[in-house]
Amino acid sequence: MNPELQKSLQLAASDGALDSHLLLILLVMVAAGALAGVANYFLSERAASRDLRDVMRYSVLGVVAALTVPLFLNMISSNLIEASRTRPVELFVFGGFCLLYVVASRRLFENVALRLLGQVEQMKRQVAEIQPEIERIDRIERRQEEAAAEAATREQAEAAERQAAKDAEKDALSYNDIEIVRAIAEEATIYGNLAGLTEKTGLGRELVGARLVALKACGILETRINDRNVLHWYVSPKGKQLLDEILSGQDER
């Protein structure tokens, strides 16, 4: 026989043996995974329900886990699969390893899941414990915001009232009142006899006296008595401010 043809037949035979071996390994993994899935079902707390769908689910998950065994063996540099090619008894070892791997992986994943669930429950408890404190702080902040808003509204209202009162006082002053206040502001000293004030404004003495009393009651004018017991009239700071506003308004017009 031609040596090259003989070599080709040997390679073909070896390839066929390799394919059959891999198929056998696959069958072992599927069978071991399904059997380990059933074992996991009976080891679980749901075994009392006897639901066929749970059995199928555990079996499928077991097969999926068993299919990752070659990856794990490759990661740990194990030659168990290669050894089973020349030593068929290693297939039983491989099958047993798949069973243990699936059962142990389920336990591992369950422990991780339980740990995560425990952490989630702990976080929920902590949130539940601090929730009243958060609500209390939120209520305090809302009350502070409401108090600040009320204070701002009250200040605006008071400012509006002051401005309205100032405008009312300004509107309540007559032309004679403005002339009297201006005359007093221009003079260094206005004495109680009012002679100079009546001459400067051209108003009657009685009218000037009555308006002086009224302007003093409004806080626009003030009086002071010196050491000689002489009465002095002068414009109060409020009256000066009001007079300046009136005069500036007249200048603008």
C-alpha cells in the first residue's frame, strides 16, 4: 500500500476516534449535569412542592453548569479529559467530578446570593432606621423655609406699609405746611414768638401756630427749650427727609 495513503487512513482513523471521544465527554457532562440538577432539587427547600417544572429547571441549570467543567479544568491545568482518552476509567472520575462541581457550584452561588440578599436586607433596615430622622430633618427644613418665606412676606408688607404711610404723610401736607417746614429748615433758630416765621411765610399767626402743633404731632417738627426757657422750633430728621423728597419731586417736574 502506498505509504502516503496509509498515513492518510491513520489520520482519518485518529480524527474519528477524537470525535467519538469528545462526543462521549459531552454525553457524560450532560448526564452528570442533569443528575446533579435533580440532586440539587432534592437538596433544596422546594423539594416538598414536587413541581415537575422545578425539576426540569434544576436539571437544565445543572447541565449548563456541567458544560463549564472543561473550562475549569483548563484553568487549573488538569489533564483529566486527555487522560480519559487512553484510560476509560477516567471517564467515571470525570463524571463524578462533574457531579460534585455542579452541586458545589450551586452551593457557592446560593451562598453568594444569600450574602447579597443579607446585605440588601441590612441596607433596608438601616434605611428604615434613618427614615424617621430624614423625615424629621425634612420637616425642619420645610418649617425653616416657610418661616423665611413668611418673614420675607412680612418685611415686604411692612416696607409697603411704611412707604404708604410716607406717601400719605407727603400727600397730607398742604402748601402752607411745606412753606412752614421749609422756612424753619432755612432758619438757624425759630423762636416761640413765631414773628419771623409769620413774616417769612406771609401766613397768619394763628394759622402758623395751629399748623406747627399739627406738624409736631406728625413728627415732622420738634421743639427744644434752652437755658433761658425760650422755645425753639426745628425740623426733625423725618421732616428733613420728607422735605427733601418733596423738593426733589418738584425739581423733577
